[in-house]
Amino acid sequence: MERLRTEVINKWWSIRKVKSPRKGYEKLEENSKPFEKISDDSFWKKCIKMDKWKTISISDQKKLLGKLTAVCSFEHTTKTIRDIIIYQRQISPNSYVLTGKYQTDPLEGRFG
């Protein structure tokens, strides 16, 4: 159970932190390559595993709000990034999507 959580988070983080089009190729890491087409399966596969993780987590937590909220926010973030990838690929089919560029840290730093 814990191994599944760790595996999902590590792969999700690798996908989410792609800020350079060369990162996955230079580090020889498949999960760190940018999304070049809508049919890239890496993010979709993580969503499926995440649904399984959510089911296990909810049944294990016995309605503990904090951990359940974390799982739901993780799911929401993942699905939102998936929608951004689809949208970006539809409006600009000849480029790639760097998922690490979509983050709130600069906004939080500026506005607190």
C-alpha cells in the first residue's frame, strides 16, 4: 500500500516538474519527457493508478478529513493538468507541453 503511494507520487512529480524539453532525454528518464502529442499515455496511466490509490486510501482512512482532502486535491490537480495538456495540444499541435511551467509558486511569492 505504502509502496503504491510512493510510486504514484514519484512518477507524478517527475511528470509535473518538466521545465525543459531536454530534461527527460538528458537524464534518461521516461517520465520527465515533455508531452509532444495528446496520445501520450504517461499521465493517463497515472490517473488510473491514482483512482485505485484513492479507493484504497478512503477505505483505510475511516473518514479522516485531512488525508481524504489531500487525496481529493491530488486527484483534482492531476485532472486539471491533464485538461491543460489536452487544451494546449489542440491550440498548438506543433509544440510540446512543459508541465513544470504551470505552478503557483511565483504567484504565492508575489501575493502571499
